[in-house]
Amino acid sequence: MKNPKTKSVAAPAVRDGSNARPRPRPVRPYGYSRAEVDEIFRRFSMQRPEPKGELEHSNAFTLLVAVVLSAQATDAGVNKATRGLFAAADTPEKMAALGEERVGAFIRTIGLWRGKARNVIALSEALIRDHGGEVPDSRDELVKLPGVGRKTANVVLNSVFGQPTMAVDTHILRLGNRLLLAPGKTPEQVEAGLVRIIPPRYMRHAHHWLILHGRYVCKARKPDCPRCVIADLCKSPEKWSSIPAPLVPIAPEIDAASSQEP
Ligand code: SF4
């Protein structure tokens, strides 16, 4: 007898013996239907229609430098240091002319500042030498720059060039696993899972939505489920409330004002 609780996972491939192709299987990441994933990101898009990264920058180069400086540092701490640095140098040419010692003096309040100052000068020189002073729009080229890893490259490709990349930081790694949206041991596994399931029209901002959700609601120590707009959809074993919070737009300034957590 058929168990009434058993859900069919996917439509079987239909073949009629002719040239018919099997139907594509719907994406069902760990029990989420495609409609549920779509609804999760629709709500994030309503909540933060134009999310902004919290690292202050004025062009592709200053974003690249800010992301390099942000490793093991808070965005607020990086912003404090880069206001002076970027006022003095907002292009690779000006940065290279500034020199390692003066860059170091601007960023001394950030962890690992000596190595970061060295990398900022080396990457500025590499941009001048190999890319005509422009930030390249390819991951392969970006990760060749000193101090630039896959995560930094993905942030730049997404924020500057609008590419559908997913930079997996500590918040996104946690959310991919906790929500069972894209479980994985490594950032690369979670990145691949998220890129596979997130509807393309939401890829541009998905990175920011997930980071902000992880930073302010689905926090590391304990998720704040009563404040969560996707509480009814979430399939996390750690969820402790299923009533979704009201879907109210949040202004970027409100996020920025509370951006003290790493
Ligand atoms: S319901 Fe709770 S566990 Fe699920 S995403 Fe929201 S805050 Fe995180």
C-alpha cells in the first residue's frame, strides 16, 4: 500500500520511444521546492530592494582594496581606515606612489596590517603592469593578484561587473548549512550549491541578502527566528519559531548603523 506521507521527489522521465527527451528534474535542494526557494529570495528582495555592501568604496579599485583589507576585520573597522586612505589614493597609480609605509600608516588599526599594506602595493603595481590600471573582469585574472582569493574575486565580479557569483563568507557558509539550502564543508561546495539553486534573477543581490540576513537575524550563536521573514519556509533543525516576521523594507542606512559585527 502506498504510504500517504511519501512525497514524490521528482517527475519521472517521460519517454515514448521516439525522440522525446526526459523532463528536467525540478531542483529540490534538501526538501525545498523550487517555488519555496523562489519565495525565500522574493521576500529578501522585498525586504532589501537595493542592498549595498557595507564596505565604503568609490570605484572598482577601491572596492578591491577594501575587500582585501576586510579579511579578519569588521567592515566598520575597514571603513574607518579606508576613508583617509582612499582620500589620498583611489587609483592603482596613486596607491603605488603612496608606498607601503604610508599605506601601512593609514591601515594600522586593521588586523594583519603589515601584510595587507604589502599586498595593496603589490596588487596596485600588478594592475598597472598587467591590466593598464583597470580591475579585470575575470576570476582567473583577479586571483592572480596579490592578496586576492576566490572570495574577494567573487565580491568584485558580482558587485562591479554584475556577474552571477556567490562570495561565501562565514555568514553564508553558516546559512547554506543551517538552512539546508546548500550544505557543504567548504566555501566552494556551498558556493556551487547556492549558484545552482538561486533563481538567476536574484543572483545579483543574493550575496548581500544572505550576508545581511546572517549578520542581523540568522546569527551565529542563536538564530533570531521571530525576526525572520522566511521563518515559515525555513527547514533548519535549529529553527525555534515558524511565524514569519512582517515583510517591511529595511533602508541601507539602518543596516549600516548596526554593522558592528564581523
Ligand atoms: S527561521 Fe531561524 S534558523 Fe531559519 S533562517 Fe530564519 S532565523 Fe535562521
